[in-house]
Amino acid sequence: MSMACDLFCRGRFVVVCGDGEYIVYTAMALRNKSFGQAQEFVWSHDSSQYAIREGSSTVQIFKNFKEQKSFKPDFGAEGQCRSLLRQDWVI
């Protein structure tokens, strides 16, 4: 079984993403704020928003740790989370 782990820091929060799961921690006390299944994780320009790719066909957008939108892109979701970084997406 192979395992990869990425670390994403954004202001007050730190995210560990690997092995098909993600966990958002507070940066200072390392308290668990959110978790779930994800193949990809990306922050917005604002640390209160982030997106995950769950599986190969669904992207979910969260704001203040609550799901705001879930969608299935026309051409699959792989790579779509990263492309959201280049846009100023706000819900």
C-alpha cells in the first residue's frame, strides 16, 4: 500500500492530505477543525474557503468549514481543484 502526504499551511490552519483523506487543524494548538475523504485539497485566496476533490468526479467547496457547493464538472474532476486556485472564486 502506497501512501503520500501533503501539508498545506494557510494562516491560522494547517491541512494534512494523504491516503485519500484530509484533516484541517488549527495552526497553534493543532486542534481538529474538519476532516473527510479527499483526493485533492486546495485553499482559496481567503483561508475561510477551500475545495476538495472527492473521487474522480465531484468537487466540493467549503466556507467556514460548511459545505457551500458540490458539483460534477463536465469533463471529470481530476485537476479541477488546482485550477480553482487561479480564479477568485467566492460563494
